[in-house]
Amino acid sequence: MSVESHDLSTAHVVESLKADRSPRNIRACLPGDDRDHFDRDFRRAMAHASDELDLTPVNDVLAHWWHIALMKATGEYEAVLARAAQVQQAADRGEPRSGRPWREILSDRAAELGRELPG
């Protein structure tokens, strides 16, 4: 089930992304502002794949943009940005950091997605 660009309810997008990880569907699930960036990244990866006979960059781009589409559909993306802004403001005021280290948080999130965080 792929999503049409005009039918982008949160539940529909999440369901669509889980069922169909094709480039066309990932692109349709992205907000309009992100589609040009997706197109650029995807075309660059496809050109590299063609030159090097290696689909790894294509798979990496699709995984990245699939995750971005999912985060934006659920509001997680905006929540992360808001939290990052709060952390930056606290750091700018010289307040001590609290909570878990970013590396640990990112590592846990990568594991949830079945990915390994680069060393």
C-alpha cells in the first residue's frame, strides 16, 4: 500500500511506510519541502551505484529518508529538534548537562532500527 501525496494522515503514512519501502513511496510520504532533498540524494546514490556497481549507497539513502519520513509523520522529528534547542540553550547559559550521553541515546535508537551506529 503506497501513499498518495494528497493523502498524508499520520496513521496512513506510518502504515504505508511499514508496508512499502520503495523510493516512490518514501518520497510520497515526505513533506513537500523534503522531496527535492530526497530526489537529490537518491539520484546521487543511483549514479554512484551505476558507476561502482554497488547498491550500498542507495540502500543507505533509502534507510535514511525512510526514517526521516517516519519521524516527521509521527512528530518525533520536531520533538528532537525542540529538545536539541532546549539543550543548546541550557549549554549557552552554562548550565550543567543532565541525562544520558548523546552517543548512548543514538546507539540505542540505532539498535531499535536494526542499524549499527558508526564508530
